[in-house]
Amino acid sequence: MNYFFCDIDGVLTTGHKFYDKTGLPFSKTFYDKDFTALKELQTLDFKIFFITGDENINRNVLENRNYQVFISRFEEKNDIIKREFKFANDDKIFSIGDDIFDLGMLKMANVPICPSNAHPMILEYCSKQPNGIITKSRGGYGVIAEFVGLYCKNNNINLNYNKIIEIDRKEKF
């Protein structure tokens, strides 16, 4: 089984937030081709989960697209994964994150991934791992799309576009 654990802010989004007069964020910028890439991963039987500290905007966006979202505001991401999942020896764990709050999650992965503008500690960690990947893309500009393209190319995979369209029609956005 392939598991894909993903942070949201700084990976799916640029990391920029727009705040209202109460000081709370009300809007973020997501990169739509990353959502297409996530559908591609689903057709390859990846189990996809998101872990984020933002339970308002992020949860709503991802749940509208039928993904399970775990909130890590007061808990380490790796602790959530340990509690919620039991992995078999042959399971492969892919994790993608950009900030120091993602380090524990990345350390659990067989394949840790980060965008090119990740926190220096995350860049250093991913660069030193045998299967670590640092994308050329910056967070919010196709990080997941780039990873999926590399994965398909390296594994000689042709995607089933009918399945991708089928998944897309079940989403609310």
C-alpha cells in the first residue's frame, strides 16, 4: 500500500494568507493542477491524507474534494500518524511538507518530499535522505504535480484519464 501524507500551507498553497479585521485568515491561494495530481495519485491506489494546523479554510477545501483531513494544531503530525495508522512492512510512506512542523512526519516517510522554498531544516533533511526529493517547484506552484510527474516517469506509468475524470465529478468545488 502507498500512503501519501501532505501538509497544506506552503505545499498546496503559497503560504500566503489574507486576514480580515479580526486578525483571522479568510482566504488562501491553492494551485489547481496539484488537485489534478492528487486525483492521479488516487488512480494509482495511493491513500491520501492531509495534516494541517488550520481547521477552517484548509479542512473545508480538502473535505469538499473528499479527502480526510487531520488537524494538528495541538499535536505533532507524526503522533497523529502513529495513532491513526498501522503500517505493514511492505507499505511505502510518502510525506510532503515545507516547515519545521512537518519534520516528524517527514522522518516517518520512506520518501520525504519538500518544495524548493521549504524551511532550511527541511531542505537539509530531505537532501540527506536516500529517497528524499526536493522539487524545483515552490510551495503553491505545482509541488504535487511535479512529484506525480516524476513518480509516473520513473515507474513508467501511464495514467487512466477516465478514472481521473470520474474522481473529479465527485468533488464539490
